[in-house]
Amino acid sequence: MSTDYTKVFQDTAAVEKYETVTYAPDSYASQINQRQRDYLRTLVRREFGPRAPVQHDFACGTGRAIRTLHGLVREAHGYDTSAEMMAKADEVGSHAVWHRVDVAGPVPTPVTAGYPAIVTMFRLLLNVDEAIRDRALAFAAKALPEVASGILVIENHGNAGSLRHLRARRHRADRWFAELSHEQVEKLLERHGFEIVERRGFSMITPSLHGNPLARVADAAVRRMPGTDGYAVNVLYTARRIHA
């Protein structure tokens, strides 16, 4: 994870704002989170059945992805550079063992917890540079060394093929604005021996349109149409290891 990320979330006020303002009830982020929760719980039941996996959540933040899978995993491990984020995760009831990782250096090693496993990475790709993305995927490859080890679920919350792309030129000088195409995500995964097996979109509109009732109705209607996942702003990719 980037130095900027670590510096920002060493501030307990920034951590509190992230948890209670960004993810306030009925906010854009919280609605996306609920849709993702429904999808992920169905995915885990379908993928693992009665064999509860272990969860490795990289860049775990306040443990939102961990809370999403409460009751469906046999144990959970959260990894982050920010001790403050993990302290908040513990405070809000995310049940996991927490592991602080270094900002740079060797690829972190997942704890030995057996298989099958699910590795989750949420709100990470856009917040870091290419080198850190590669480091994160190298961690996933360690956690999932073989095809049968389990699955990786990774989020792109700034799809370059979505409506959000219209803001790219206006925000080109904003270091916090980034976007990734499906092709870039696919190539990142391929470099580390992963193949995308499923892609799911969760919102066709940007946060700025969230307060518009007509836009929200249109979003709900379009999301039900086949083939629209590729144009969603927020996308989850499920991937499997194909080679070491």
C-alpha cells in the first residue's frame, strides 16, 4: 500500500470519517457494499458449499469485507499497513486476526491457515501505484498457490469503461483520481498466474448522481440487463490460479 495511504489513515479522525461518513447509511458506498455483500455470500456458498474457507483480506481497512463474510468462513485474517484502521475494524465488530504489514519490502507472507481459501482485496487497486498492485497480487499468489487452493476476489471501484470516465479529463491533475480498464486488471492478474472466471458490476452511476431519484431508478433497471457489468463503475472480479 502506498505511503500516502498509510499517512492518511494514521490519523484516527480520517479513519472515523471513512467508517461513519463515507459508509454512512444510504450513502453511495454503503449501498454498493450491501450489493457486494449479497453477491459475495452467494458466491462463497456456491463455491465452497459446506467446506468453509479461510479468508485473507489484504488492505483490510476497517474490516468491511471481513464482516461481509461473517459466519461463512472458518477463520479470517486481515492485513493492512494502518494499525489505526485495524483498531477501528476490531472496534466495530470485525472478527479476525489482524496483521500489520510493511509499506515496502518483501511481499508479505499469508499466515498458514489451510485450504480452501478466499483472498479479498477491496478499494485497493485505485489507491496505489503499479508496483504496489503487483506486490498485493504476489501476496494473493502466495495465499493461493494452486488452482484448487481457492479463489481471489478483487475490486475495481473506478472502471475506465464506465460513466465515471467522463470525469477523467477534469480530474487529471487530482492524484486521488484514478481509473483502470478491464484489460489492465486482466493483465495484472495474468502476470501473477490468475485467470478471471467471473465479473460482476454493482453501480452504473457515479456518487454525484446518487442523490438523484431518477438516476437511481435508472441504475437499478440497467443493472438487471444482461451484458451491462462491463460498463459498471464498481466491478468485482473473481479469479483462479492457473499456473505458478
